[in-house]
Amino acid sequence: MAGAMISPKRLVAIVASLVLVVIGFAMVAYGFTRKEAHAISWGLSNVGYTYLALAAGGAIIIWSVYVILGYRGPKGELDKIVKLGLWFSIVSLIGAGIVILAKLTKPLGSIWLILTGFNPASRIALDVPLISLYIIILAVQLILMIRAASVDIGRVGGILAVLGIIVAIALYTNLAQIYGTLASIPGWFESMPFLAPYFIASAILLGAASQSLFTLPYVWRDKELKGFMARFYGSAIALAVIAAALLLIWLMILVSYRPEAWVTYSKIVMGAYASFFWIFGILLGIVATLILALYAIINRNVTALIIASMLALITVFSNIYLITIVHQTKIPDVINGLYMEFAYHITLDEALMVLGALIIWVSLYVLGQTLLPLLPGEKPRRFFIFK
């Protein structure tokens, strides 16, 4: 920081977050070198990628209320945390990119192949330019806000926000289409058209929950802002839970009439994964989360918001895991018509890569908050790009 001493507290935060970023990358790298062959190709790495990508997009969809509709809160409360929200989405996308790159056999070579021989018909290939464009839009928006020392950057901000929403919806719709276009896995293929809106509802739920948890430590002393956040994020969580629950009901009704899809959905609803689904997906994920979110809204209760957010994080991860993994455990053989069954076990390589990416996710957020002027009253004097 030019012309001023760095406080011991800030220095500790910088060093600790840098150390954790290095540890996270070391875990990802070690997991990459220890890759094992899996009978189920889309495993925990795909779950981690989807999870982090949804968190980023959900946060941006929520911020559309702020930027596009012009809602800033009764006393301009959202002005105080908008830059934290943009940084949160950026680091979430970086984390998602790290997971999916580590999943590839030759990460850099694969990216180069996609960019130089881009096939617009490939749903998987589309994710690379969409995520790249997404990060660029968010970064430009954040840099302009910091340079202007204001959250109001005029018409440009509105244009960037609209572009961000379009790219976000395109990314998550495309993500759902990656699942839904694979006819070899009926549990995914037969879930269309409900999978895309379910992913978007899950993104809003995950974005609201994770962003509230990431933001609260930095505004904890502001009692009025905490009360506003309890209502604002509590409302987003409650609405997303209701939307996800309705879509889940319709999805279950749909697949119950599609025998090939019901083969694996029945394993989730009343088979080997039933207790996991009903406890984490329904009881805690819908009932408890909704009650706590409503309590947070009515009473401006931050504790209720924190618990609801934590349950939402667990729920979305559990549901993504079930959607991704279970439908690959039993698929039809196109030759003899019989079903092939596969077992899935989380292996060390995938666990290290996902856990490392999650550590990087949190640590980069803390590092950015420490180095960048993201909080109210902080001046853009730390990097030349912001002067």
C-alpha cells in the first residue's frame, strides 16, 4: 500500500491467504498426478465444478436486482457490498475453472484445442468461452467501480450487468444441456426440460447462501446492514427454495412416467440413496432451510440466515452429487437391452482436487478483500490499474 504501513492484522490476512492458496494448488496438483481410472467418468470433480459455477452465477443473478432494476435497499445498503459480490463471483468462477482443468488429461493442450478448433455444437466446449467471457465482464465491472471510487458507473454498468446475466443464464442452461443431451444416460436425458430451470433455481439458492456467508464477516459490526442482509438474502434463499421444490416435484412426476429414467430416480427416492435424499435434500434442504429463511426475513435474524445458508450449501452440493453420480450407476446396454450397473467411490485424486479448489476459492476471496478496495470508504490506491 503506497505511502502507508500495512497493519499487522492485514499482513497476517495476506500471508495466511497466500499460504492457503499455495496449499490449495499443491493439493490440486498432487491429485492431478494421482489420477485413477473410474468406471463412472463424471465424478466428484464434475460435482465440484458445477457447484462453484452455480455459486458464481447465482450471485450475479441476485445482483441483477441491484444493477438492472436499480434496487439499492432502503438506505443504500447494497452499495456497501456490491464490490464484494462481484469479487465473490470472480473467485467462484476461477475455482470452477481450476476443478475442470484438473479433470482434463492435458489441461493446457485441451484449452488450446478448444479455442483453435472450436466446435459450437459441442456443449462442453461452449463452457470455456462462456466462463472466460463471464470473468472478463465481471472483472471490467469491478475495475470500473474501483477506479471511479463509486458503485455508480453509469450506463456502462447497466450494459455490463445485462451481459453478465445473459452469459450466466447461457452458461447454466448449457450446463444443464450437457447433462440433458446425453441419451446414453436416461436419468439425465429424460429429465429435460426441467433440469435447466432447476439448475438456475439451485444457482440462485447457492449464490445467495454462499455470498451471505462470505460477506457477513466483513460487515459484522454494522448492525443495520446485517439486518438488511437477513431480509435480502433470506428472501432470495426462500424464493429459490420454493422454486427448486416445485421444479423437483414436477421433475419427479415427469420421470415417474418414463421407465428408463425412473430406474435411477427410484434409487434416489426410495432406494440406496433414499435416506441421503430425504434428509439432506428434503428435510434439511427444503423444510428447515425455508423455515429458517422466513424467520430471518421476519425478525431480521442473522443467526437464522447463517444456519439457513449453511444448510443450503450442503443441500445444493448433495443434490448435484445425486444428479451427477446416481444416474451413471445404472444405464442400459444398447446391444442387449439389459442394464449395466456401476459402483462409485470417491477416490483420493478427486477429493484432493475438489478440496484444494474449495480452499483456493475461500482464500482468494479473503486475499482480494485484503488487497483490493472493496469495502465502503476504501480508496483505490493499492494497484496502478485502479489509479
